[in-house]
Amino acid sequence: MTGAPTPRGREHRADREHLFFLALLLAFVAWYLWTAAAASPTFSNLILIAPVGAVAIGLLLYIAAAEITGPRQAGTSTAAAEAAQPAAAPQTRFRSTSIGTVLALMALFGAFVAAMPYVGFDISTFFFTLATMWLLGERRVAFSLAVSLATATAVSIAALTLLTFPIPLGIARALWSSL
């Protein structure tokens, strides 16, 4: 499968395995939305499933379109960027440290889920967001604390107002009921 030619005359070749994986994900999300609506098309059943499914479908279609059309080139010359790279450097889509980072994120998510019943969803979310930002390279302490607090607050308020079943919360439920 070929796409648009790149500025240097080479044609972009879409990664078929990536497109196949995207198609599988798209089929799964569509099936999940269909079965959720078939089980109970009520507002309370679809309040979380439908918006997340719609966003997932939109993102999958966007990624597929970007894969098919090829990379967008900035206004700068690519010849200078290619000359700056060593000749022996292999062309790869992934960083060499990405496997370690993915495994660390998986471990962090496992710790997040395991900690929820003991410290609460809100406190777990705060520390999970903070640790994830640090792992991915964010070192500004005030910014990291602010984003983590905002994320934990937003998802805790959403959980308290949208969900009909109680989830374990550390401090958000007491703060919410005092308002």
C-alpha cells in the first residue's frame, strides 16, 4: 500500500500490521458499544460507555488516516535533519527504552488498582498521575502536583456525580458531602 510521495521523492508505505491492529481495535470498540446498547440502552448504562467509545473510535480513525497518508513534514528542511543523524543509525519507530517504560507503566497501573480499596480512588489517582508524569520525564514539582491534584479532583467529582454505585474514596466523599 503506497501513499503520498515524501519531499525527497520516496513514497510513504503504510504499516499494514499497524493498520490491521487498528482495525481489530475498531471492531472491538464497535462490538462493545453495540452489546452495551443492546443490553440496556438507558442513559445510566451508557453514560460512561458511549462517550468513551465515541472518542476511541474517533482516535482510531485519526491514527489510521495518519498512518495511511504518511508523516506530516514541518516547514524545515529534512536534508539537514537526515545529515545530522549518523549513517549507521537504524530507522525505528520506537525508542530503545520504550519497553522498560511500558513495563514500568504497567506496574504503576497495577499498584494504582491494588491501592484503591485501601487508600481510595482519589488518593490513588493523585499518586498514580504524579508517578506517571515523573516516569515520563516531567520534573517540575509544582506543575506535577497541580496536574495530579486537578486530575484526582476531576475524576473523583465525576465518579461521585455520575456513578450510581459507591467507589472507595479517601477524602473526596467527605469534602463533597460537606459542600
